[in-house]
Amino acid sequence: MHSLPETILQFGAGNFLRAFADVFVHEANQEGQNIGRIVVVQSTNSNRAQMLNDQNGHYHVLTRGIENGQKIDHALKVESISRALIAQNDWPEILAFAQSPDLKYILSNVTEVGFVLDPNDQCTQNAPHSFPAKLLQVLKARFDAHQPGLTILPCELIERNGDLLLGLLIEQAKAWHLGDDFQSWLRQENIWCNTLVDRIVSGLPDNHPLLEEDQLLAAAEPYALWAIESSHGLDGFVTHPNIVQTDKVDPYQLRKVRILNGAHTAMVIRAMPLGIETVREAIENKDIYDGLKRLLFEEICPVVDARVDQAEKFAHQVFDRFANPFLNHKLSDIALHHETKTQTRLVPTYKEYMAQFGKQPPLLHDILKEHLQRNTT
């Protein structure tokens, strides 16, 4: 694996990408797919880049939870990262790598906050502040070196993230007067993928043998899904059971928001007034468990079934994920921005049930009624 070329530039050194995309790349390389190695760019004020370099890019991921009714708890040594660079210190080196003929892919996970432009960013030799401006400079260096375009795979939890990211780069390119030829190259010669990522990367256990030897130890649930939309296809990218290439990522987004996130929001409405603090504790309450199961299989799944793939199978997986004995997922965290979440996760299903079946969904009706009464008292 160490002889493989560096083919991926990754913006973000955090736990999520290291326990998600970087694991897929590692496993593909182990199987002989020879995807290549990852160069990580750190933009935040942390010491992760130094830790990665100190550990030769190697670290472990604990996979812990319930899968097909069985408890899973094992460790994987991940070796897909070759080196880590710091944007503010190593920008010339990053731009040099951008011109490499071996480079094929760009990954990112800079959160929703990172998908904004900074009006103070300038097109200079220094690293700009915003992520879109950094990516723009990387691609401009590649364009100037007459290298082919890249496949961009944003992993932020933002709808139509690839389309949005391209729009931000075009806006920044216009502000910097970078020229029509370059802007056309951005649009036409690069593949901008919309994606949906789904995996819970959890906190570390209090006691584990690897804690002493691995500063970058990460822990994640067994479930993982990476849905990638690309009208061009992604020949040569990772082939993995948990990666789905699709003509349209929206159904996967819909399935996650309505079933997984909808169940979370319904659980907040029902469980928090009882003093229940975590998802796992809520599932252990028989009344909440039975009510949630009926809600998913009698009202939510029937509404979305025709528009998403394997709605009921996904709902069964959701219960395994909720019952994860290693994860303390706090309902108070899920309850943040609760009104907005209720309006996007539950209310549309209620309205669509009415339209499809000509009657009120009784369980959703009661849940939304409880929500309304609690908010008006």
C-alpha cells in the first residue's frame, strides 16, 4: 500500500472522514483496487496533522454496535493516509500537489459552516480563509498546469452539496476575475458529485487498550452508507458494499430525513417529557419502542416507499442503530432546533399521508398534537 501514488486530496482531518471515507479507501486498497493514498489538509487550529504525521498516517477505528441483531466490537488499523499538511503553513506544498498528474479526487468535510465565502479572501500566494476559496486556488493551480479536471466528493450533510459547492466556486472566481476559460473548465472538466453520507462516529470508550498507543483512535457504528450521484459515472473509484453510485441522490436523502431523522424527532417529543435522556434508553422503554415501530412501519414507510429504496429494511436497521449499547446519543442534542426539525422531518410525511390515503395518520397526528400543545403552554 505504501507504494501506491497519492491520488486523493482531503480537506478535513476530523474523526468523521477518518472513520468513513478513509476506511473505504483503506479497505479497497487492501483488496487490490489500488485507489491510492490520501493527502490530508488541516485548516483548523488543532494538532491532528502533527499527530497523523507522527503516526505515519496510521490510526485505528473501532466499529461498535448492533448489526443484524449481533453485537459488533472490533478494531481496524487504517493506513490510507500518506501525510498531513496544514493550510496556513504548507500552502505552496498543497498547490504543488494540486498539479500532480496522479491526483484524481478531492474529499471534504468542513461542515455546513464551511460552505460560505469570505469577502475578505484575496487571490494571493497565501491560503485564503474559506474552504471554497482554498478549493478554487487548488483547482486554478491545476488548470494553470494544464492537468485534467478532478472528481470532487463533498461529504458535508448539505442537500445537493456538489451543486452548491460548484456555485460557490463560480461566484468566487467571478469576484476574483479569473476568466471565462477557467470558469468553463471548472464546470465542464471536473465532476461535481452530490452525496449523502450516513454514519454515526461516536465518542471513545473510557477504557480501551488502544487509547494508550493511538492518539487518533476513532469509534463508529457498524452502519455506513455513502450515496454518490454522478451523471458521468465514477469508473475507477472505490467499489465497496456501503457505497452506492446513483443517478439521483435525493431518494437516499429523503429516506434518511423521513425515517431515521423523523424517528429521532418523534422520540424527542415522546421521551423527553418522561425524563429519558438518551436514544438507547428510549428504545428500552417498551411503550416508546412499540409506538415508534408502529409509526415507522404503519405511517412513515408507506408514504415514502414508492420513492426510496428498501424503506422497511432501512427502518429495521434504524432500530439496530438506536439500540447501540456503545453509543450515548443524547436526546437533548437531537432536540436542538427542534421546531425546524419537526417541520422538515414529520410535517411533510403527515401532509403526504393525508394526500395519499385520504385520512389523518393517527400516530403522527397525536405526536404533532403533543408537540403543538407543549409549545403553546
